[in-house]
Amino acid sequence: MTKRYHHGDLRHALVAAAIGLLDQRPAAVVGLREVARAVGVSSAAPYRHFRSREDLMTAVAAEGFAALADRLRAIATGGAAAGSTAQPTAHLTALGRAYVAFALENRNLADLMFRQPGPHPGAPALATAAEAAFAPLRAAVTALCGRPARDETVGAWALVHGLSMLAADARLSGDLREPARLAQMVDRVVAAYARGIAVMPEAGGEDAVT
């Protein structure tokens, strides 16, 4: 077999190849041997960096959370530049749209990140990446409530995550899954939630959620 991989970061190449394969099939059927073929290295090469398929999938999930964090931070940065920090409800709905869009554009990756049994949630890199992805949502809810609001932040997360999973699993009617209609629904539902939590009394602290 002719090797296509000659130098550089093999670990990163393997993770990137696995993510590419997830565009085509669920994580449960992506194996180390297939990932090695995609990179162009021997079937033994991945074991230099990953002890098992589960280790590789944990790294892939962490990369997924990093990508989600980048997307949500871009919303936060763009909003601050545009002065939308004065409109926390609009900011929270924009984050909700971005979250749902990411989950639908990366269905198998999102499934691995949140629902596959393989990656161990206690893995430090995975936990750190997940927390980074959660931070923009926490900041938006804090701005909306004018205080750290742990329960309300979890509620906002559950809301947008639930909508994304319902859409991905085709549990919503066909018209609601149309991109423009889905974005409109996310806006309306998140805005209604935001109006409610903005007037709720304080309950709970600012302990880490993820």
C-alpha cells in the first residue's frame, strides 16, 4: 500500500479523518483500521497515539466540542462588535440558532458528542472542550438574568439541544424541519424562554454545569 501520509501531526490527521468519515456514517461503524486507510498509514500506526477505538472517538468528540465552541464564540464576538450585548434576548436566540444548525450539519458527530456510549465523559480533554462550548451560553444567560443563573442556563441548554435532536431525528413535522422555518421556531421558543427567565427570582449558584 502506498503511504499518503509522510510527515506532520499524525494524531491530528487521524482525528480529522475520523470526522470526515462521520459525514458519511455513524460513529459506531467507524473503526481504527478504516481511519488508518483514510489517512494512508498502516493499521498499526493509530496505536502510536490511541490505545483503542474508544480513545480515538473521545478525541473526535473533544474536537467536535471545540468546533461548537468556536461557532458559539463567533456569535458572541460578533454580537459584542455590533453592540447586541444591549439585547441579551436576541443574543441568546442567535446562540440557539447556531447550536441547532451545528447539530444538524454534523449529525453523526453531534450524536457521538452527546449520545454514543464510547467516549468516557470523565476524559480531561473532553470535559474541558465541553465546558468551553458551554461557556458562551452561560455568559448569555448570565447577561440576561443579571446574575449567575445555573438552573436557567441548564434550561436554555436543554431547550436548544432538545430542539436540535427532535429535528435531527425527524420527530418534527416536515415543514418545521425546513431550515428557515426551523430557525424561526428556534427564535420564537428561545425568546419566550428568555422573557420568562429574565423575571425569575434567583435560585441556585454558578457552579459548573458540564
